Amino acid sequence: MSDNMQVDSPEIDESLYSRQLYVLGKEAMLKMQNANVLIIGLKGLGVEIAKNIALAGVKSLALYDPLPVELKDLSSQFFLAEEDVGSQTTAQATIGKLLELNLYVPISIVDDLSESTLSQFKCVVATNLSIEQQCQINEFTHKNDIGFVSVDIRGLFGSLFVDFGEDFAVIDQTGEDPLSGIVSDIESNGTVTMLDDNRHGLQDGDYVKFSEVEGMPQLNSGNPFKIEVLGPYAFKIKIDDSYGTYVKGGLYQQVKMPSKMSFKSLKEQLADPEYVFSDFAKFDRPPQLHLGFQALQAFQTKHQGALPRPYNEEDAAEVIRYCEELKTQNPSVLGEAELDAKLIRELAFQATGDLPGMVAFFGGLTAQEVLKCCSSKFGPIKQFLYFDSLESLPNEKDYPRNAETTKPIGSRYDGQIAVFGSAFQEAISNLNVFLVGSGAIGCEMLKNWAMMGLGSGPRGKVVVTDNDSIEKSNLNRQFLFRPKDVGSNKSEVAARAVQTMNPALQGKISTMTDKVGPETEDIFNDNFWESLDFVTNALDNVEARTYVDRRCIFYKKPLLESGTLGTKGNTQVVIPGMTESYSSSQDPPEKSIPLCTLRSFPNKIDHTIAWAKSLFQGYFADSPETVNLYLTQPNYVEQTLKQNPDIKGALTEIANLLNNRPYSFNECIKWARDEFEKKYNHDIKQLLYNFPEDAVTSTGAPFWSGPKRAPKPLEFDIDNPDHVNFVIAGANLLAYIYGLTDQNATLSDYKKILEAYVPAEFVPKAGLAIATTEEEAETQAKTLSGAFEEDEIKKIAASIPEPSTLAGYRLTPIVFEKDDDTNHHIEFITAASNCRALNYGIETADASKTKFIAGKIIPAIATTTTLVTGLVCLELYKVVAKHDDIELFKNGFINLALPFFGFSEPMKSQKNSYNGKEFDAIWDRFEIQGDIKLKELLEYFETKEKLEISMLSYDVSLLYASFLPPKKIGDRLEMKITELIESVSKKPVPAHAKHLILEICCDDENGEDVEVPYVLIKL
């Protein structure tokens, strides 16, 4: 190798790879970090694959591309510049930019593709190679257990081939968390029934292991059992009489069993292909494209590597002729089907096309296949995948495509012009678009737009806003950012990066750091929204997405929506007057943990983590905030007592924090040790006092059974890291809220105090009620205030120092921050959760898993993000083309782990009607010009729409109702709408408002109440 850059390969840097770790897991990550990968071909597709693999963190990456840089390469190769053209090879021009992506991944350039070179790699990726070269390389890789992936893109068509050898092991096909549950009964024939009709979610052939089964000790050995599904609530395992008789208890957990896959070589697959279908609506296309891509290769062989000229009939006819010959040579490929000459002609027409959206789709997809080879995680593509997006082509009437309109013009956009024509390229360059968010999806979107030239024309403009700044964990998937950018504004850094990629965007990208929401409607005002051609979301939360969706509905702007979750991704296109909106459908709400489970009966680590986070919030956030309210609000006790009679808990916390204020760090250590004793010893003993281990229910059944696990009190163990970490983290956090320092305490300092500590004796509380069901927990919460007498509350209040004696004194509440490993937040929650897990015999979790659950971290990986933005860009072409047929648009659903690809046309927007008139329930409205009087508005609806308005409102103000007193109605009839709004709401109409939205209730001409659109007053 030459140009080699050596970098030490350390252990996984969790601050960099945190979100990817939740996708791959440590085992797969470590395996991947021992893999060397070779990329052949560094045009747009090759560099997209290389970028994603470098971000993922393989051991090393090697590049091979001796071809010189050409101007046409700039169509999609985002690391090339015009000054690179003709001056050096593509690999030389690219390596420096790739090295910046991940300092942990050494990158080199190889000079040849000899067997000695190929033997150094775990996986070889071939782009822009002839079929003969691919077969030659694959023959060697197939024999030597080296993964091989080849991929080609021709305009709106793409082909991918995967070969991981004859004996490839997959350690986890899906990447989903193992399913688990509680056993209700196990019969002698092996039938296992779930508890409380909980679905097990397993499939035939899955494996499970058991624990805590009483009466069948052999089941608890940890050995996996293959299951046969009997229904959603039962499955069967193979056991015999030697296993004994089931008594009670038992947990099951799915076991991911490694599986073997056998692949054939490319040469074998060319004659007898096996497909993964990318779009089931195009079920017949893979065999056609299988011949079509080979025909293009034959054309190139004959024409010294040249592809068919754009929309050249003579060249297309030659490609079709080669297809016919291939069909005859390999009759099994098409079977009885005829060759689709129209499809092959289109493939030939577009062969020189190079589209950023297709590059992104296949770049993300291919890189994920390489990562599967390196990590043995997730199910590979077996073995060919063909994909096309012909629906992205514009109407030929509006944008004619022929040999003249698609010919090269010596532009960096020639790859796009070859597919769509020069007029469409001009339309793309003069778009005015808004990108909301510049994180992972936003970075990829801006990069694709820069390659497309979107907004680069004289009338074009791109506006991007993001109120977030760059963190180290972003660098693993938000590829426009570098370590030096940490702390800077995302939108500004991202815009600078893509303007470097395409200088034509200089002065064409406007960056903002404002959040898009109700509070910024004076910034993102009517003029702003009305100037846009469409909007693209790159957001990570539902609230922001739904707000932008509402704005797009109001201003009737197309919206391109997308999201990712690990290896899963989705895209949605929202078209005014045609499709439903983003908000038309919602995900089911998260399943909450019952209060009684959280408080007293956890059975999973998720339960103890949620409890620990609640403990953190109470100790270090809510209680200090309550103290500060007491210290700053006059008559806090009296005022709070009026609003909420149940303030005993709040007053007790105030008294604790002010009366037991620590004055040294040693006192903080003692407090944390006290809390350990209370939470993990005394509270557990109290629970067992109320419900002894042999307790029974009213029906005589054992109380501690099913999901209720009998806990055991913990005795503090100075050698147990979770016990000690609870004290260390708790002491530091308490010291923080009081403004104390940790005085650089060492572990021996903590141990010295802990060894001298003498815990208080446990004294059970008679009559203390503990909820055993969710209903009891909710009832207790509602009736708690009745348990305290007023004089008891006054007694507590009297013990608290008067605020006047603590003038200026404040505590510092802690805001939970998951990503700072030095602040003790995750350390405390991990230790608190694990100690509770130890109480209940639940398997503990490390800090990484705890952070994932407590921080509600969304798993993410660059490959999925790249692919999803590619799909969005393919829909973007359709928006620009102004397709009026909903069947041409596609919402996408993908799971790269399986792999699964699903596409469907968007749902049509709902239609309603009144008085025989149909209207769109989402997109239609009554538009009224001018600030008319209320009387004129009522008359307009009576005469024009034959609707009688019974109620009229603006925001929360009722402007008119038929049941109002006649005098009040009479006074309002002569008022103009703005005057009426200001009179009723007592607030001025915003100065920037050009529209007013009024909601109306109406009766139709038959006197029936009907649903109608809202009213838009155009001022």
C-alpha cells in the first residue's frame, strides 16, 4: 500500500459512537472495528459508500481509483472541486477529505487489484467496473471468504449484488431487542402459557431460555429451547417427564441464535439470479433490469467503455438487441415473459445519468451491506437488488427530453441533465426552499441539494434553520461537521460546508438559528412562507414536525418528511389538495409503566431505570426548585395551601433541605449513605412487613407470584461498585445543589466515612398502605391530602426557617444531561437502578444501556440517514415536476436490518361535503378578502354558501354565537373583524398578520349542523 496513514485503534469511543452502538451493539462494533475494507471506484457512488463506512468506524479503509477527475464527476462526487479536474486521480483528490471524517479510521490508496492486495480485506466493494473485472475479482473473494459487493447506477436505475461466501454467519438477523415475558403455566406436554394474556410476539423456530421456574429445575439451566407457536399467548417446547411438574413462577427470554447463509458467485448468479425486491409494485422488473444492466455492459465493451448517449435511439436499439441475445442465452431469467423493450430503452436513454438521490440511496444501502459483512449483524441482501424511480421523470410536455435537451453542456450538472433535460435543471436551480433542521438528515439533504444545484440559479434560494449546536456525538453521522466545529451552530457550519462543495451556492443559502414555532411567527411570517416552493423537514421530534406540517397546510406548500430509527427509515410526501398531511396519522402512545409496578413491583430493568430517573428528578431538580419557590414567593405556604391542600410532601422536602443543610462534603456523603439505607433496606423491609414472602391474596393464591417478585433488602457492601457509586454520585450531586465542592475526594476518603457509618435500625410502620394495583395507586394519589390534618401541616411549616432569614440564599436545581460523563447524572441513575434491580433479582445494566433508556436516545446510523435522504430527493423531483397523479408519489418504509423495502402511494386527503358541495377536509378553506364587518360575513355565508353561522371564534375568543344576548350581538354586527377580535380578546391583532383564521359552526340549508372548512380573512 502507499499513502498509508497509521492511526491507533482504541476501544470504542462511546462519546462518538453512542447512537450507533445502540444499533449495532458492542460485540458487532468490535468485530467491525477489526475489518479492513476496499472501495474500488471513487465517483459519486464510491465516495458515498466510503463516507458511510468511515463514519461507522472500520479498522481501515483503502481506495482504488486511478482514473483522472473529470468535470462530469462533480454531478455527485461531493469531495471533488473544479480545480481537481485533470490534475490528479479521483482517489488522490478524495483521500484527504475522507480522512477528516473519522480520526480513528486510517485510509490508504492501493495501486493495484492483485490477489495479494485483495487478500488483505474483509470486504471488497466494486463500483464503475466492467462485468468481466467484477467476475474476476469475485472469483478470488468467493474462494477466500472475502465479502464482495458490486453496485452500479444508471440514471434513475440501480443494481446491487452481494456475495459473502458459501458459509457466512449471521449472529443477529433483525437487531431487535430479545423478547421476554412472564410464564403463567407450563404443561407436561411443553405448552407454555403467558401471564395475563400478554402476547409473546415470537415466531415458529425462535429459541427461548427460562429462569426462575419452580418445579422444573432443568428449564433454568440456561439452555435454549426451540419453540412452536400455538397462538399469540402460548408456545410449545420439547420436554419429557424428567423435567418434573410446574409449580409456579418463571421468566422466558428470546435467544438470538446464529444462522448460516450460503451465497453463490457473481458468475453463477448472472445466469440464475436470486432477488430481494425493492418495490413489490414492480415485481416483474428485476429480471428485465438484470438483463438490461448486462446489456449496458456489453455496449460498453463494444464501445471502449462508453455508455449509450442520452436519449439516442440508435444506441438504445443496440442495447435492446443485446438484451434479446442475453434472453436467449439465459432463458430462465425471464421465463415465459417478454422483454420489456420500453423499459430497456429508458435504461439506455439514462445510462450516463448520475443523480445525487440515487447515489444516496445506493450509497447508504451498499455501505450497510458492507457493515453486515464486517460485523456479522443483520440479514444481508441475497443476492441481487434492482431499484428504479421512473416516476420521478417530469411530464414530457412541460419538460421535453430528447437527444438535444439532454446532451452534455460542459456543466457539473450534466449527470442530472442527461436524465431530466436542461429545462428541468433550470427549474431546480431556481427553487426557493426551506430546510427545517440541519442535523443528520439535514446534512445529507444539503449535500444532495448542493450536488443537484438546487437553489443555485438567479431566482433560487435555500433557507436552513437549526437552533442547536454541534456536539461530539453528532460527528458519527452528521458528516458536514468536524471536531473543530463542536460548539458552533449547526446551520451555519453545514451551509459553509456545502457552499465549498458547490461554489454556485455562495450567497444562495441563508442560515438561521431560530426554532420554527408559534413564538417565531413574526420571523417566519406570511411573506416568508408564501415565497417558498416547498418545505423539507429534517427534525427529530414530533411536536416540531406537526407545527411545520400545520404551517404547510395553511400556506398550501408541499412538505417532504422523513425520519430514521436505527436501521429503520421512512419518508412521506405531503402535496396540497392531494394527500393527507403528516398530522393525519399518529403513532400509538408509548406504553407507560403502571405506578404500582414502578413503586413496589418492578420486574424488568426498564422499570428500575425509570424509578431511578424519577429519584434523580425528585432529589436534585424538583426539591431544590420547590425550596427556591419557598424562598422567593411571598406567602408561599398560604398561597399553595389554597391551590393544593396536599402540600405536606412539598413542605417536608423544604424542611429537609433547609433544616438538614450540609456544610461539608463529608455530610453529603453521609446523606447519600442514609438514602441508600432508606431506599434499598428500610423501604424493602417495610414492603415485606406489609406483604411477607408467604402472603396470599384474598383468593388464597400466593401474593408474590407472576409479575410480583419478592424483594430482598440490601446490606451495604463497600466492595460492590453499584452501592459505592450510588453514594459517590449522590454526594456529588447534593453538593452541587448546595454549592459545595467535592474537595477532590478519593475513593479511600469515601471508604473511611462509609466504614464508620452506623445505619439506623429499621422500625416498621404499622398501618402504612402500599398500593398493589394501578387503581389503588391512583386512588391513593387522589386521596392523599385527606390523610393530613391542618395542624400537622402547620407544625411542619413552623419548623422551616423564614425566607427573610435566608435573604439571597438559593439552591441550584440540576437539569438532567445525559451526554456529560463527568457530571454524575448517568452514574447516579445507573447505580440507583442497579441497586433496585439487585433488590428484586433483576439483571443489572451498564451505564451505556442505562443512558440509552433514561436519556430516551434515538438509535441512529449514517447508512439509514443517507438512504432515506436519497428517497426524499427522488420525491423532490416529482414535486418540482408538479405531478398531479397521486399514484406517482411514494411514501417509503425501509428496514436495512432485514432487509425490507416497502413503498405505497400516499393516502388521499379526506373529502367532506355540505349542501352538495365537496371540499377537502385538510386543504380547503373559505377565503374572504378584506377586513369586513361581522354583519357582512354572516350575510355572505347565508347568500353564497347557504350556511347559517351559529358560532364564530378566533383562537380562544368567541366572537359571535346565536345564543348571545340580542344587544351584545347588535353591538358586534357593525364591527370589522379585527375590531371585533380586539374588543373581545382584549389583545391587538399582531402587526405582522396578513391573515386571520376564524373557526365556524354552521347549519346547512336543511338546518342540520355540518362540518365546514375554517374561514381565512385576508387583510
